[in-house]
Amino acid sequence: MDVLKLILDNESCPFDEWLEGLRDVVGKARIIRQVDKIERGLFGDWKSVGEGVFELRLNFGPGYRVYYGREGETIVILLGGSDKGHQRVAIETAHRHWRDYLQSDQASRVILRWQEEAITEEEE
């Protein structure tokens, strides 16, 4: 399973910005470990939140959530994250990012491999 992170037009990465903003060092490490498991096809507790976006539910800390979309059976694109208290707004934002991603020209899409350097789909 390829896990990728969405890069927006302004070159920001919503998932990285959320993760880097967490003060909970232990929670951050557990989130990273769970995303690593996705690479092996182990999604854990997840559900669809509509519009092709899924929510990975992490039952520790304040109830962390990781939002992602899927391209086919083997590609996961991380769209962002939140805790349970900010879930509604985070889902709306993930929906918007996913729609923008799907509507963009494939050659202009910028994605970042999980823990690797930026690439464009043209380079793959």
C-alpha cells in the first residue's frame, strides 16, 4: 500500500501541519505508528465520512482522527487530521481537499510520499 500526503497549491501539507502542531509527543508517535501500519494494509478502526473520504479513528488521547482518500486499491492519500472535538470542521476541510485533488489536472497534482521527498504524479 502506498501512503502519500497531499500538498496544496500553496505548498503546505495539511497532514504534516496538523501532526507537527500536536504537543502530545506520545500521541504523535502512536499516530505515526498507525500510519506506518496502513502501508502494510492494516487500517484499524475506520469509517467512511462521505464524498470518498475516510476517517481513521484512533482511540487514545483526545480521540485523534486521520482523514484520507483512496485511489484504487493500493494508494492512500492523507488529507489531514483532528481530534474528536474538531471533527466536524476537519471532515469538511478533508472533503474540500479531496474534491480539489480529484478535480485537478493529474500533471499538476503534488503529493508527498509518507516520510519522503515531494514528487508530482508526472514523475512516477
